[in-house]
Amino acid sequence: MNPQTIRIVLGLFTASGMCALIYQLVWTRWLGLILGNFATATATVVAIFMAGLALGNMLSGKYSSRLGPRRALGLYAYLEGGLALLAALSPLFFATSSALYPALAAISSLPALRALVCAALILPPTILMGATLPALVRALSASAPRALGPLYALNTLGGALGPLLAAFLLMPALGLTLTVWTAAALNLAVALVARKLTAAGADGAGSERDGPLAQDDGAGWPVSVPFALAAASGFVALSFEIGLTRLFVLTITGGSVYGFAIILSSFLLGLALGAALLRKFPPRNAAGALLAFAAAEGVAWLFSITTPFWDMLPPLLVRVWWTPIPFGVVTIFNFVVVVALLLVLTTSSGYALPALAAALRRPGPASIGRLFAANTVGGVFGSLTAGFILLPFQGLNTALLITGAVALAVAVAAAALASPRWRIPALVAAPFLLALPFFLPKPDESILNAGMYNRPHGFRPGAPGSSGANPVDAAHKLGRIIYEKDSLTARITVRAVSPMEMSFIVNGKPDGSTNRVDMYTQIFMGHLAALTHPDPKRALVIGLGTGTTTGCLTLHRSITEIHVAEIEPAQIEVAEIFHDHNYNAIRNPRVTIHLDDARHYLLTDSSKYDLIVSEPSNLFVSGMTNLFTAEFYRMVRSHLNPGGVFLQWVHYYRVRPEDLRGMMATYLAVFPHVMFWVHEYGDGFLLAKQEDFAVDYDGWKRRLDAPELTGDLRRVGISPPIGLLGFALWGPADVERYARGAKVCTDDNPYFEFTTPRIRYIPSDVSDLRIRMQLYGPLDPLPLVRESSRIRAGLGEMFLERGSLARAFAEYRRAIALDPSSIGLALKIAYIQWDLLSLKEEAEETLLILLKRQPSNAEALKKLREVRAGRPPLTAVPGPESPAESYSQ
């Protein structure tokens, strides 16, 4: 090939690598819905990718060695075309809109068996991916190792671009299916260009023995040595990737889709750079190749002994995070930091594998295919070992040290084989070097689990909510760690300041606690759901958390069965720690815990429930959006008995107003009768029934006479029943008006996952959105089974105290409609209209109507003079709609 053609082919292979990683991200999301666990899905997809690449490398390497360059390039074109076709068909198998999705998800209760079935479907396209490298090695050069470096480097560089392009652009803009089809179209274009180049090229005979790079044949070691070392290198690289992904999620990026894309891209970028260095620093002979490989693996061991210093990172980085800089700048900063931290490790790993090609006896397409196959097989075992054994049973720190020890053992073996003079020193030093990391001090887990990336303002001295003189001091004041578990899905931690002040933390982010903020939510959800149903018998709780919501449900005597769908086994131990706060819920004989993903549980469970309560983690956590989509809500509705109640937790912190409207629109797409409840700390609650409903105030009052229920609500200062109703903000008609025209979140376009991570937590933003919601109007009165002027006025007073001005006004307005003679209600309405809402004309009209009934009412006359004089009101904050809208219509 001429130089221009070679450049085109290298560009094609770069695009091919980018498409492969786009498929990986989308398929991981789809398999998460089928397998019921995103951690399992990630491990499964990685394993399938590696296995498919291994098979493709082996099969194509053997076949390509018999082809001339032109025919090898033609083979590459057909492989890319076949990959485009299979990828384009993948939504027909894995998308939740597919007819096959329910069958795949319900094929077995065992995730492993479901994973095997999915593997059979994903394996063919990944085999084609793996087959492309040996074909291009043969097409580009008779000297295989010289072609290997640029190909591996550029394909990996394309892979590094893939996650960024998918997460930041394609998936948010197009959804999952169109993202896959876009990548498939690019694969097809690559195939067509390669086919055109094939037609213009010349051919020649092919042989695996063409142009060996090595100056000696490596007769001092068995022929299998390079392949064994390649497998060990793959094990180390993927084991490090799994462990370091957990570390970066804890300390830098968090668990958003953008965080995972940054980490994956950073790994691949370093590998690409390492492979590119092979062209500048190629091994001169087989022994030199082994020594270069040994040095690269030794760097991996050196990296592992930096673990005692990882706790220094968050206190340094938080000083940047707490500054008010845009999301894009923070993302670039985090990306640069991760790349810089990984650069030495990943560059050495990227150099190690292609360098081994010089140690092959016959460095042609067949042997290179086997070399990469061995590496990918080692990678499969590395990812599975780290994810399913090292992290859960040894913890993150020890897992990284063990991986480093394996890297050192591999380096020693390679050095000893390369040269006799290195053999004795390497074997003598190895035991001491292997033991050294395990005697080093451990990093400060209080800092690693502080989640400084999540709410950095809390670690800024002098800032509201900060609890320390510096970030390290603030991290220690969060409480001592009394429980820590690196599970397959996340790092689970419990911190305690005292037995009565505890919090449980997932990947550094608090997800439940005994403080007033979280207890409001945990207690409120259990009682609101149970009281809304007249006689609940069976309940389902999605997400165990601290167990408090489940414990509250046990206090309702009519409920005979409470089922809990919880994906994380460690949460059972967490709930046990919180037993004093959850009425020892997990040991209650009426409670049954199902260790399963909520979606999979609902898909395979045929039971019906009177109550379903869902309290997952935040929308900005990768994978959580799947419990906020229209498809999920349809599953929930199909499991409700007639008259059944569904209560969904949402959050209005770290969201855009459009996202909040979208949450309601998505809910309304399935449940047409919805009420919205809030508390002042940023949590909201969407309450729906199968049919239209109204609050049975008298029924609530009777049931709340039970001392155990009243006492439980008073733990958070709620005086039932009116105090409980005081959290209501909008009735069904109000929710429908507010959400009208908003975008519905679906499985194929889970846009919350891409919008919410872009919003930083700023307390003033939360307060502003709450105020705007409280002023939104005009509102209809809350639907009550039986009403009276007294009840409505009591509600109006409660809402006024909570700052829900539009809701208070609606209740007072309904109260005076029930009792037109009430002078006090008329004055209260005028007060709200003028002093709080700045509605001068409406306030004047109300006062004039009042004065027609009582012309000499001194208070009304005084207020009328204030209004006509235009005295500045106490509050004049516009709501989300025009402040000129009439609240008195």
C-alpha cells in the first residue's frame, strides 16, 4: 500500500474502535435491565467482549496468515460489514421494547444463566471485532510486529473516544437504539471504504513467517512463554481497571454515567499511548522484548504501592470542586486528573502487550492473533476475579495490592527468562518486594468515604453546612466508620457519630441516615402510602435502605405481608445496624426480603400488592433512572390490586425544573391521578392510585389514634393527621397542569441520567425551586372525601406556616366558599394576596366584598388603605407562571 492508503486504513480502524466502545456502553445498559444488576451486566459485557475478541483473534489470525494483503483487507471489509449488520439488529434482542426482552429477562431466576444466554447473542459481533486486528496486520505489512503498534494504538485511541462520544453526545441526544444504529452506520461506512480500497490494491502471497522482527528466535524458553505472559498481563490490566474504577468513583468522579465514561476513556487513552511508543522504542530482539515487558509489569507493581497516598487526593481536588465553575470545566478537570494519575500505569500496560510480539518465534498474523487471544482470556479472568472475588472478600485496598503482587511476579518471571544474569537478582528480591506493600500503612478510609466530590461545599471552611476547619477535619467529623463492604455493586459504608446519629453511604454519597432530613422521608413514605389505602394487606418496598420505611409499615396492623426488593446483599447488614431505628424490621416475621433488582423482580413475580413504595437512589447515579421510566411504572401498575397505591420518591435538588416536570409527566403517562407532596429538604413524593382518589381525613384521624403510629410520626415532629397533610403541595389537576408538555423518560431515552449529573448541589438553588413550586398557581383545593370550613382553614394555616402560599390560598378560598360569613378567612385571603403574593387588585376586591358585609370592620379598612397606598409587601417572589395570574378566580 502507498502511504496515503495506509493512513486511510489506520483511520478506518480508529473509527472501528470507537464504534466498539459505543456498543459496549449501550449493551451494558440493556443487559443491566435483563440481568437485573448493572455491576453484573458490566462484568458480563466486559467478559463477553474479551472472550469474543480472543476467539476472533485466534480464528482470524490463522486464516489471515494464508492471505495476501489485498485479500486480507477485503476480509477486514467483510468483517466490518457483518459487525454493522449484527449491531444494527441488537435492539431487536435487548431493547425493552423488543418482544424478546421479557423472555430473556424471565428465562431463569439465576443471573448467571441469563448472562449465558445474553453472551450467546453478543458473542458473534465481538468475534468479528476481534477478527479485524489480525486481518489488518496482514493487510498493512509483511512485518507483522511493525504493523501491530500503530494498529493497536489507533484502534485503542478510537476506543477511548467511544465512551466520551456515547455518554456526552449520542445517548443524551438520540437515545439508545439510535445510538447503536449510528455506530452501525459508521461501521458500514468503514466496510464500504475498505472494500473500495481492496478493489484498487495489489495482492501477493501470504505467509506467517514473513519478516520476523526478532534477531534471535527465543530458543532459551518454551514457545508458549509469550502467550502465558500475555495472559498474565491481561489479568493484571483488567483487575487494575476494576479496582481503580471503584477507587475513582469513590474519590473523584462519582457514580454518574459521565464518571464511568471518563474512567474508561482514561484507561484506553493510556493504552493507546503505550502502543504508540512501540514504534519509537521497539525491542531489538526477543530477550529485549521480555525485558521491556518485565519493566512494564514492574511499573504496575510500583503503582500498587502508592495506595497509602490515595487519601491525599480528595482534600486537594475539593478546593477546585467547591468553586462555582461550569459542569463542562469540572468534567474536563476530572478527566485530566484521572488521565494524569493513570498515565504511567496504562502507558506501560499498552506498551507491554505489543512489545511481546517481538518475542514470538513466528511473529505473523496467526501468532499475533493467539497472543492477543491469550491476553484477552487473561483479561476475562482478571475482571471476574477482581469484581467477584477480590473486591467483595478482600476489600479495595487489598485487591489493588494483590493485583500489584501478581504484576511483580509476572515481571520477575519475564526478567528471569530473558537473561540468566537477571535470574538470581530477580528471584532473590522478589519475596521482599512482594511483601513490602502489605506492610505499608492503609489510606484514611474516613477521607476516601467522605464523598467530597458529591457536596464539596460541605468541606469548605466557613461555608454553610461545613463541619471542619479544613477538608480533612470535616471528613473526620462525619463520624467513625463502623461498617464497610466493597460489594459487587458499590462501596457500602456506615458512619456513626453516636448510636443515635448514623448514616449509610454508597460510594461516598449518603443514601440514608437517622438525621431529621432523612428520617422525614423514611418515616413519611411508609405512613403516607399505608394511610392512603383504606385497608392494605400486602406491601412491596423497593429498596431496603436503613429499613426505616419497612419498619414503619410493620406498625400498620392490617398489613400481613411486606416484601422488599433489594439488589445489594450488604443492605441487610446495614438495616441490622439500624435496628433501633427501624423496629428491627428485617427480623419481623411479616417481612420477606428478595435479593433481586426491582425491575427483574416485578417482571418475574405474579403477585399483586395493595401498596408499592419505591425509594431508590438519586437520578444522577448511573442506572437509577431505570426505576423512573414509563416502562418501569407500567410494571408497577400491573402489580397493583384494584384501589392499590404507588408512592414514588423523587428529589428536587440537583435537578433542573424541566427534569422535575419530566418526572411528573413520566408518572402521569401511566398513572393519570397523581398528587405531589414535598418537604423542605429537597425530597418530593408522587402518590398515585389505580383510580381517582381523595384523602379520607376522618379515616386518617381514626387510624392515627393508634399510639404506635402517632408516636412514630412525632419522631420527626409531625402531629397527625393535619401535620401529615401539610406536606401535600399539588392535587391531580395541579400536577397535570404543571407537567403538561414535559418530556417523558423512557428506557430507550433515559434522559434524567444525562441531565441530572450536570447540576451541582447548591442549597440556594434547592430553596429557590421550592419557593417557585410553593408559589405556583392557581391551584385547586386538595381532594378530600369529606370537607368542612374548619378542616380547610386548618389546612390553610398549616400550609401558610410551611410557606406553601398558593396551596394555603386554595384551601382558604375553599374554606370561605363553605363558610361565606367568616370575616377571619376573608382577611386571611386578603393578607396572602397582598402581603405575600403582591396581587393588589385581587386583594382590593376581596376587602371590598368583605366591607359590603361589615362596612365598619376596622381591620379590613386598615388593610384596604395599605393596599391602595401601595405599601411594599413583605414578599414579592414570582412563581413559575406569570405573577399577574389571578388567585381569586
